[in-house]
Amino acid sequence: MPQPLIERYREYIPLEPGDPIVSINEGSTPLVPAPRLSERIGANVFLKIEGANPTGSFKDRGMTVAVSRAKGRGAEAVICASTGNTAASAAAYAVRAGLTGAVIVPEGKIAIGKLAQALIHGARVIALEGNFDDALLIVRELAERHPIELVNSVNPYRIEGQKTAAFELIDELGGPPDALSIPVGNAGNVTAYWKGFQEWNTSPIMYGFQAAGSAPLVIGAPVAKPETIASAIRIGSPARWEEAMNAFNSSGGRVAAVTDEQILDAYSWLATNEAVFCEPSSAASVAGLLTHGLQTIDGMAKPETVVCVLTGHGLKDPDTALGTAPSVISCANSITAVEHAVFD
């Protein structure tokens, strides 16, 4: 059985000696070759399927470390702002640690699968009349006023846990990939991957992709009212803005935008060509490569090995899946009718 990521990479994670390990056996997610995508991109492409984590997203990597530290320092509750995945993960790890969980989500802007997770784990879920950026401002102030642990990616222990995905890639590939393609919302994950690569003295080219209606890093200014079908990256003022831009610039990479149509095309294409079902925001990493290609700065070799990070499972957002998939075929109760339905 694979070790939880804290145990596997304990020497690289700055927990205190007496901190408990709050784990649901996260990490060690599949790295899947993508032969058809490789053919389209013109490189050897792999998919890092973070939806295989316990709550279905990459957030578990950071949450195990953040909640372990919170428990170790005597916190009785954790809180976060969330577009969905952080809420689900925080709620689950709060239960595991025996802590109270509270999450603030934008009203009407959270995928139903993620909301269901947060609720079923018993978290106190507050729907805010505002967007994610408003919610993050509020929870940061609440954490200053009350003895409650903030577990958004502004928490440095979240980054410490999420950087282990970079370690896994190096372990699994036998060395770093030439490039990493990743969706960008609050920019904590790209910050974490870059930190992990740097700690192991590697510097893959970092490609980050935002939704066109929510692309503050691309336009160079916050977006007051971000909009995109990819709810997990519907963020107008990323908390890790400077760190993310440092990763792109230092690696010779770039950040670019993709439209909702391009995201949904990649989302459906992955399901029907690579047998991988991810949530729409995850598909931004693939949509970006299909749209913009493997661009490099002068003097840099074109990447030969590329990893696309798929941040969450497709069942996180069943409404989008049902809205884009083919319809169910109604059929009479007879062998002849079924034959026609199957083969015609």
C-alpha cells in the first residue's frame, strides 16, 4: 500500500515533531500516458490524475499538511473560502482530525458534487452573496479575529503538501518532465509545483492556463467579476499572484487564456479519446496546449516530455457532464428495439 504523502516525503515537509499525521492516504496519484494527445501536441504527454485523491482533487495534498499542523498547534476548527474543492477537502480532513469545519462559498457558484461533499462531511457551509475573492477577504479577517485555522492556499502548509506532486512526477518519470501544463485559479498549485521542482534542483518549463473570463494573470490586473464554466478557476485576484508569475518567468514558460468553448472541447475530447473524466477546470491544462502549443523563448529546446495536471475528478461537476454528453436513448422493451438502439 502506498504511504500517505507526509510519511513518504516527511524530510521535505516542515511539520513539528509532535504534530499528528491527519491523513486519508492521499497522494501517489496515477500518471497516465496520453498517446492520442501526444500525437496532437507533438510531444510525449502524460496526465497527472489528481482526481484520484480521497476527496477527488489535488487539494487533499495540501490539506493533510495544513490540518496536521493545525491539530498539532491546538486548533479546534478550520475555515476556508472555496469555489468547491477546497471546501470538500477541508470538510473531510476536519472530520478526520476531530475538528469543526466551516466553509464560505460563493452563492450559486459551486458545482453540486463539491457542495454535496462539504455538506455530507458535516461542515458548516455558508453561501456568500459575493464571489470567491470576497469570501477569501472575509475568512482571512475571521482567522485574525478568532482562534480558527485558515486552510486556504495562503496557508504555507498547503503549499508544502501540494509540492509533493512535483516529487512524485520526478520519481515516476525517473527525472523531471521538460514541461508542466497546469490550470491556474488562485495560483497556489503552480506555486507549489515550482517549489517542489526547485527543492529538487529542477526547472521544467511551466505553462499555466486561465479561463478567458477569469484571467487576471494574463491581462495583468484583477478581474472584478470573473466568469467561466470552469468554476474551480473562477477567481479574479489570485492569492499567489507573484509566486505564480515568478514560476512562469523563471522557467521560460508562460500564462495564457483559453475560452470556455476550448475548455469544454478539451474536457469532452479527453473523455472520448483518452478515457479520462476530469472536471472542466482540469481540462484547461489540455485546452491550453491544444490552443497555444508548446511555445518556448528563443534558445530553448521544444519540450519532449510534458505533464498535464488534471486537478479534479469529473464527478465533481455532474451538471456540466450531463449538459455536454449525448442524451440517453429511450427504448421499447424488446430485443428488436434494443438491437436498433445499439447498432443503428
